[in-house]
Amino acid sequence: MSVETLVNKLHWLGHDTFWLEGPPIIYFDPWKLRGKLPIADVILVSHHHSDHCSPDDIQQISGPQTVVVASAPAATKLPGARTMAPGDRLEVLGITVEAVPAYNVNKFRAPGQPFHPKEEQHVGYIITVDGVRLYFAGDTDLIPEMGDFACDIALLPVSGTYVMTAEEAAAAAEVIRPIIAIPMHYGAGIGTGNDGQRFAELYSGEVKLLTAK
């Protein structure tokens, strides 16, 4: 599969929620789902915050064979989920799932208390589908580990406050150097509708702006 083909199969549902046409059908952090959507083969959950780990939304797109994968804190809300921590690797339904770190270095709810602490082991995911590597960052800042990430497509949060700003996300993309970068976690009350465009203006590589559906 080409990188462009995989991007064309990727649908942004707003915030950090995506689904990827299959096989297998893969969802990332399903939240506030609307309309009729296909049943998932695999659901990947980055962390336990309610706008990323929504049991009701997960149930809506789950069938008897759906595999749910989550960070350890999120898995406590999702009976039967497979747990992954940063550094873990899983083969499921013909795809490879790698869990990578996701945490804050300069976003704090109070002094010394980051919104996403490293020790809680929130994750992003790098999945390999037909030879194409897609990185879903989850909620993170620009972190040193990104220098070791290899991917063709990167889904990066850009709104600031809890995650990278557009400027920080552009710097992260320069480190990771995906073939195509796609901004997420902006608009609809989180950041502004211009954050994605700002990211596109700042990053020297190719950016695809998806329209939330």
C-alpha cells in the first residue's frame, strides 16, 4: 500500500478520533461518535482521560471480535482490553502495533503537576499496515523519544494547553520527518480552527489538513 492510499483511507472525526478503513478497521481514541459507523476490528486507546477513553463510544463500535488495546490506566475502564505500555509491541489481525511514550514536559495543571505525567505511562501508537507506518501521538509534548520514531504518516496534536502548540508540533514533525503530517486535537472548543493551518505554514514538509466529519 502507498502512503497516499492509507491517508485516503483515514477519517478524522474531530479531536483525536480517527478511523481507518480496513481490513482491519481501526479506531483511535473514539469519542463523541455520531451517525452510523462501521464496527471496529481494533480500537486503540491512548490514555484514560474521558475525551480519549469513552466506554460508551467504544461499545457503540464494538462487536464480538473487536480487539481493544489501551494504556494500563485506560484499561481499568475497559474490561477485556489488552494493555500496552511504552516499548510494548503487539501483532493483531495482520498489523503491528507499537506503543510509544506520550507525556507533557511543559504543560501543567499546577506547578510540578503535568496534565499527562510520564510516570502514568500514557501512550501513542505506531501501527504498520501493509508496510506503511502511521504514528498516532496521543496527548503529548515534543519529547526526546521522538528522535527514535520512524513513520510515514504522523498524526500530531497542535492546540496547545494540554498538548503541543502548532509551533511545537511543527518542531516535532521536523524531528520525526514523516512523509505526510496531519494535525489533530484542535477546533471544536479545543484550541482554534486555525491551529491546523498554522501548523501547515510552519512545518517544512507535506501536511494534509483533514476535515472533521
